[in-house]
Amino acid sequence: MLNNIIDRIRLPFRKEKELYLSLYQIIGIIPHDITYYKTALLHKSVARRNAKGKPVNNERLEFLGDAILDAIVGDIVYEHFPGKREGFLTNTRSKIVQRDTLNRLAKEMGINQLILSNGHSSSHNSYLGGNAFEALVGALYLDHGYNACMQFMKTRILGELINIDKVAYKEVNFKSKLIEWSQKNKVKMEFKLIENQKDKQGSPTFYFQVLMEGLPCGEGRGYSKKESQQEASKLTLQRLRREPQFIDEVFSAKANRTKMEEEPVLNVPETTQDMNFIVGSEIEVEKHENPFQEEVFDEKSSAADEVKTDHPADSRRSETGKNSGDHTSPDTSSSKEKDREAIIAAAEAEAFEAEA
């Protein structure tokens, strides 16, 4: 308390009193060591190096602030909702510390106006505010300690800007948000079922993994497909927010896929060869049918010839008729009839003589 009074007295005489005053309005306490907060507001796009030549930016403080926020918000949620199960507490904490919430807080509190960056637009600029918010929490922790961070979150954030009860019971559909993002950016995404088993009590459990352009992303377990896919989607969104290199990998895989789909097919077969083959096959069929027909007709003619050869008398008769022109004289026929009668009479006479 005494230190705060002294800091307020010194404030008008400080060289960077505007920055001190702005930070006081944000965190509710006057900084002791302003260098922590300057680093927290320094984006990596601004090239700054320390005396040893190492780059200086807010990434390390962002890492620290993220861990401090999880611990503080977890403590607050645990005390605020007695008797609630672990899943409810985890979801509530996630809703408070998620990147969208921190981005909105940074904008409303004026943190965005204090960030030093190169000003160029990039695909990750929407995360500048949330990252700086986490870095400021890390700076506050190093400057004033854990209790100051707890007081900041209780009075300034959850006391004025966020209604913890509304946040807790508000359903956030991470799956729909992820699908919307993937469709908007034309990224191929799928939910892959890795495992489906039962726990010790016999309840079914599901283990899903999100694949984006074939790359493994977040994974989630739950007692339903919806619950496990929600968890996997939330972790995937967190990676997309916090790991710029992961986004680069996804879009690189997308570029490779679309490039392969758009490449023309080389060495297209010629259609003339196929047509020649088809015509040739028809010709072969025709050549195969003609000998078969000729063979059938030969069989028929040979059968007729066999019938003719079975009756030589008829054939001779026909030949005789052809040679004579099929004409017989009346005298020839009557003489044959008389000879026949004479033969019969002679045979009858011989028979009677034999009987006598």
C-alpha cells in the first residue's frame, strides 16, 4: 500500500508519465519496473535487440502470462462454482482465457493502442491484442507478484468486464467455428475416429482427431462423439491461434494439394489407335462368319449328293431320260408288252406240262 502511494506521488515527475498513466488505467496499479511492460507491448515484428544481440519481444512474457492466467482463472472458477465437476470448470476457464475473449478485452481496455508493431497487415494480426494481454499479465506478475495478478483479474476483468456466470453457461460450439474457418479458407478438414472403447464402468468413450489437409491437429476424448469432437476442435483452434508456423504448414499442404489437382494430365493416349483396333475387330468377325456359312452350305450340298448316290437306278434313269430327251416311241412300248405276254405264256405251259 505504501509503495502504491509513493508511486502515485512520483508519477507526475516521471519521464514517461503518459505510459505510466495508461498502464495504471489498465491494470489498476502503477508499475515499478516499466521495462517489463515495455517488453510486453513490443511485438516481434519490431526488430529490437538487447546488449547481447538477442532479439527482444513479448513472446516470453506471453508464455508466462498464459500460465499465470490459467492458474488464476482456475482458482477463481474453482471458488466461484463449488460442487461443479471438472469438465464444467475446465470449459468455463477455457471460455474466459480463449483468444477471442482476450482480443476483445485488449481492445476495450486500450491495450491495442499501446502495442509497438511494424503496422503491416498479416494473417496473425488479429492475435496481437490477446498476445499483448497475456504478456502484460506476465509483466505484472514479475513486477508485483501473484496477488497483484489475482486482484487485477477479480476486480478489473471479472468484476467489470466479464460476467463469469454468463460465460460459464454459454455454449461455445468449437466444432462449428472450426468448420466455418476451414470452409472460409477452403481448407480440407475431417474428423478421424482413432479409438472407440469402454471405460472401467462400461461407458463408451470416443477418441477423435482433427486432420487438416492430412496434417494431424487437435485430439479429444469424451463420452460422446460430440464431446470428443468439440475437445479436438478446441485444441485445433488453440493451435491455429497460438502457432503461426502451424497455420503456415496447413496452407502449404493446401497449396500442394490444389497444385496437384490443377496440373494437366500428361501423355494422353491417342484415339486413332483405339479406333483402328475396334474396326479391325469388326473385320475379323465378318471374316469368321463367312467361312462358317460356306461350310454349312457345303454340308447341305454333300448331303444331297449322298441321297443321289443311294439310288443308282434313279440316277441312271434320270441320265437315260436326259440322254433320250425324255421321249419314248409307241412301237417300242407295244413290242415290250408282247414279249412280256409271251414269256408269261411260256412259263404257264411249262407249269402245266410238269403237272401232267
